Amino acid sequence: MTLTLNRPEKMNAITGAMWGGLEDVFDEVARNRDDRVLVVTGAGRAFCAGADLVDAGMPRTSGQRLEHMRGVGRSAAALRAITKPTIAKVNGVAAGAGLSLALGCDLVVASDAARFSAIFVQRGLSIDYGGSWLLPRLVGIHKAKELALLADVIPAADAERLGIVNRVTPAEALEREVDALVARLLAMAPVALSQTKHLLDQAFSTTFEDAVEAEAMAQVVSLSTPDAKEAVRAFMEKRDPQFTGD
């Protein structure tokens, strides 16, 4: 499935009403067996410029604002809770919550025209949409502080060097690159992908001993699937496996 932020005239800035819509889409992808890979992208020349500060839907009182921001956080959590592979196809600017949205995906593929910025402080805001959790884990605490406190705009090549982008491709090849990645993921065993993603997501919040125990339990599940048996048959028959996710 592809989710396209479709406000190109506003660089796909997210309105107050859109946060709940994003959460609903992420929840639906998580539930729908047919949605095996999610691609997130933006229409036009931008990926996402962050929250729309003119149409933010921000309530007047502090208590109401807290509830609103908790809703924003639920959207970010819903993306992270998807057990299937997610890919950010970054075709242009990814700033503020747009940066966090991209980083919340499992893989980030960017065109060479893409730009990235944790721009929050330049707008008088603090980092959100999971950025305070994601950024230090990807680039380390000191580099995360540099990016968030100075709010520099960095080109795609620098983002790749820092580890917040997996691949940079010429703009005209971005679609083909992401389509090829999706095809490769669709050819994998869905349960094995889900188990592997979950294990890696827990890597920074568990001990080594707990990690290898979790691996053992996940492997028992994987070995019990028809896809594991299909993989053995395909290997013996010297053909590509045909996985079903059953």
C-alpha cells in the first residue's frame, strides 16, 4: 500500500485534522492482511514540511493542547506499531514532524533533491512525533542534539552518511528504486519479516540474554509456519520460494 500526503501546494504540511487520519490509516494497514508493505510519500515537490502551523487545529487551553499533542503521539505510535515493513519515499523536503515521519519508517529512500531538518526550534517548538526517541538511536546523542538544537537543513547525501537515510537515488530513479525494494520485501516470508522487525525494534530496550531468548521464541513461531517448509522445498528443488504468510 502507498500512503501519499496530498497537499502539494502546502508542501504536504499536516493539518490538525490529518493526525487522526494518519493514525486510522496506520491502524488499518496493521490489521489488513493484504497490506504487506507500506510506502509513505508526499505529492509534488515535498515529502512533508511538518505540521501546518496555520491550520494546526491547536486548542486554546493548555489541557486541551496536551490532549491534542497526545493524539499526535498516538499517530506516531501507530506507525511504529505496524508489524510489516514500512518505507519512506522521500522526494523532497522532510522537515519537523515530516522528518520524524520518515524516520519512523523501517527504510528511508531519498531522491538526491531531498532535504532534511529537525526544524522545530526555528518555529519556537520542541521536537515531536517521536523524533526525540528516533533521532538519538539513529545518529547518537551528540549528533542528534546538533541536528535538533541548530535545526540545520542537510542534503540527502549527508543524511545518508549520518544513517538516517538508507539509500539516495537520482530523482528520476526514486520510483523504480522503491518499487524494487517493495518487490523484494513482497517476495519474503511475511511472518519471518514481522518477527525480525520486532526483534530489531527491541534491540535498545533489552538485555542480550533477553534478546536471545526472544529470538528463540520467535524462531519457534517461524519454524512452525508453512512458509518455512516451503523455503526448504524451494531450496531442494532449486527454485524461488512462494511464500503466503500462512
